Amino acid sequence: MTAQAQAAQPSLRTTVRNPRRVSRSALLWTLYLHAPLTRQELVRHTELSATTVNAVIGELIAEGVVTEVESDPGAGVRRTRARLRLVPEHRYVIGVDIADTRVRVGLFDLARAQRAGVSYPLPSDGYDARIVVGHILTGLDAVVEAAGIPQGHIVGIGIGVSVTGWDAVPLEGLLRTGTALPLHIDSAAEAMGRAEMWFGAGRGVQHAVVALIGSGVGASVITHGASYRGATNSAGQWGHTTVQAGGRSCRCGARGCLEAYIGADAVLERFRQARRGRIAPGADKESAFAALLAAADTSTAAQRVLEEAAVYLGAGIANLVNLFNPQRIILGGWAGLLFGARMLPRIRETVAAQALRRPYAHTDIGLCGLGPHAVALGAAALPVRHFLTEGAQRAARRPATTPRGARTRAAPATRMPVP
């Protein structure tokens, strides 16, 4: 089995007493990550026997979970090999991104295609949990209706949360007023890390850091293909590492945090100060940040602010290089994508000057490959993970609960680790 497939299936080691279930899950996971594949390729990927692969694939085709999509003409007319993939419409999942500027809700099929999506902006003066929950529940109805999904074919909802200070918010309980679907809740940084490692810029890499930069700053640290979570599931608070002792105040209460120098709010505030109180134009934070970047072509104040932010971001990345020795560092989040698209050469220059030479020589620094939908896709992968690892057999035999408004007993929320 490939290292990536092994990292995606940690729970398989605990189910060895049910070999057929293990085989089904291994094949489903491999097809989810790498399809289309022939039966022979599945044997190589999973290290299962050809007899087992043929038998289990036959079952999965009969159940409508797997389909033969095309043939491999290179094998010759008499030895044509069918290629296999999951049936995209067999089941669906919903991914939710609770960001600092908006709530995104997307409905995805098993081929990771977004069938429908909606986005609701959030006010810049605070995050009311009731407003956020209302957007999520409204979004669930909207994407299900837009995609025309049959009732009972949605296996769960994954949610990525990036709003600081929401640890005490009873998000699951609030959402239970409007949905009975299984809920899987994680941090937005971990959700984005999962998506980028499985499907995006981190694919094929075993050691990486995926950084999410918006108003807040976080990271998912990947080592040997698995996310490092820490003793209390709090690892990845890269934005609250100190880059200047006694420096600028951070919203966490400390001083000199990286977030206070490279977070979108901090950069916009520096621009306001540089212009003697005049704020960047824009209807919201995202448009104001884009206006700041555009102003750098003609404004020396904007140039100075962006240069300073690039230097601090480069120093923060250099710390990651020296501490974790990653193969790749991926910058994402709405501000990270905007800022990185313009300032990446300067960021790399600073990292080269600050990081140790040997680890830096083996580190690539680039942008998120999945764009602004990375968090929603990574969150949606959580219920997919549960379906492929734990529920594939059950789901193949009976429909799931109705998606919205069902008053059946709610399934328990599950917080699964990133592979």
C-alpha cells in the first residue's frame, strides 16, 4: 500500500479481525485517492492478492459503489484492462468553511466535484454564533436544492472553523436544531491541510506545512503523511509564535505574535497608520486587502507595508524550515493567496536569508493548489473518511437519514484526526 493510502487509513490497524471489511476499505480508499485504476494497479497499491481484489471489486460493482469507466488500450485488444473508480453519485457530502470573512457551504460527490455551493459574508465587527449557524443551515438547504440530490444520499457534514475564540461555542448543539446528519468538526487549518495533502499542492509529499492566512494565522504540520496534533489537539498555532519580543499587541493577549504582523487585519491597520488614518477602500476586508495590494504599484506607503509583512512572513516560514525540515510549505487562506501571488519572490528571499542552508535547499515554498474552496473540500473529506473506513458496508445496504428537518435520533458528532 502506498504511504499516502496508509496515512489516510489509520483505523484499519484496529479492525484486522474483519479481513473482508479491511479489504473493502483499503480498495475504496485507494480508488478515492488515485482512481481510475485497473485491478492490477489496485493489487500493487493495496498489496492485497489478485483473488481478493477481484472478489471485493465484484461486490462493490454489484452494490453500485464502484464502476468500470474505461479501458486501457495499451494492453492490446485481447488483454484490455478495465479501469475502476467510485460512482460519484453513490453518496454525497457537505463541506462548510467558517472563515473570518464569510461562511462557505459546498456539496461534493465522491469524485470530489462540487455540485453546488453558496457563500455568505460575515460582518467585520464580530462573529455571532447564531448568525453563523443560520448561514450554515440556510446553506444546507440551498446546496441540496440546487444540486437536486435524492434524499438519503448525503452521508454527513464536515465543518472547518477558523474563528479564534470559538472553543467554547456549542456549535454541534446549535446545528442540531436544524439537521440530523452526522457532524464532523475540525479546525480550518487542518481541513485545508487535509485537502492540499490529498488532492492539491501537497500531493505525494510526506513532510509539509500548510499555512492558512486570513485575519488569523494557523498551520497544519504534516510529518510522515500524518498531521501533528499535539497533546491537547492544539498544535499548529503558528500565528501565535513570537517574532518580536514585546512587539505589537495580538488579539490572543500576548505581544509580538506573528499574526500581529502578517494577519490581514494587522496589515490593513499598518496601511491605515501609514496613511494617517485613511483606510483602504473596499466593501469588506477581502476587497480592502485586494485594494492595498493593487495600490502598491503607485503608493510608497502600500509598498512599505507589504514589504514589512513579507519580511515577517519570511522569518516565520524560516522558523518552520529550521524546526520541522519540511519538503514543502504551502500558503493558503484568502489573504495568503492574495498576498503570496504578489509577494512570493520576496518571501522566498527572506526565507533563504533566515533559514539554515541545508533544510532550506530541500524545501519548496508555494501557494495552495485548491484555491478558496480548500477548507470546504477538506472538511467534506471527514464524512467521506468515515464512510469509506467505517460505513461503506452499511451505506451500501440501506439509505442514510434524510438530510434536513429529519427528527430521527441524531448521529453523534465525530472529530477525526487528519491522515
